[in-house]
Amino acid sequence: MKTYNIYGIDEFKKTIGNNSRLLGIDPGSKNIGFAICDENKKVATPLKVIQKTKFQILLVEINQIIKENHIKGIIIGNPINMDGSLGKSSQSTYDFANNLSKNITIPIALWDERLSSEASFKITKELGTNVTDRVKKLDKNAAAFILQGAIDYLSN
């Protein structure tokens, strides 16, 4: 599955090397959540949510995050259906990843994000966060959940 600089997760691991900070992206239909990890790839931290807008505006934002945080690779959450099939949301994610790969040179990998939004919502519920606050932070927390799953895999 190599298109431009989009890699399978194992090839991605070889390409990014050690001591590399990663950017996690949860591309939703209305908002896009971002998370980053430390260079040892131990902990994913929610970063921000931006409203989905024109791709060029989003690209400027992503490039700024990459530059400011010395990002060496991108993990994009791929919403595969529960039965493992690829639906409209997954196709939209592939399109987003392809557009991104044409404009950004660092390695990109897609990561199965089934249940990431639900999981991040439950975690914040357990932390005692109110519903309004949880909904506001859902996308960046989902991005952190996706990134954490990927870095846990990459560490093993």
C-alpha cells in the first residue's frame, strides 16, 4: 500500500527510526483532532482540534505543527467498519491521506481506529469530565487514543 509516502505500519516503523515524534490525526467530518507523542514514542498527548475547512488551510496548520514539534511521521486514524470492511468514512480517510502525501514529505501510516471516539469518550467520563467538555475535546482525545495505539504497536 505505498502511495507517495504512505506506508504500512511495519514499513513506517523502519522509515521513521528511533527518537522521532509523531503526529496523530483523527480526521472527522466536522473537526480534525491532533495529538503528538514524545520522541521515545511512549505517551500520546492530545494537542488541538481544528474545524474542517479547505484543504490548503488545513495543510498550513499541519505544516506548522510538524515544524514546531519536530514531527517525523504521521499516523492517521482509519475508520474501518466493525466487520473489517472499508466504508465511506474509510475511503474519505484514504483520500485525505493521499492529498496529504502529495504535499508533505514525512512518512504517513493509517491506523485502524475502530472504537477510538467511544473509548476516548468513556475515558474522559471516568475522569469525571462533564459531557459538554468531553464533546469539545473528543476529537483531540480520539487522536491521542489512535496515536497511543500505534506507538504501543511500534514499541513492540
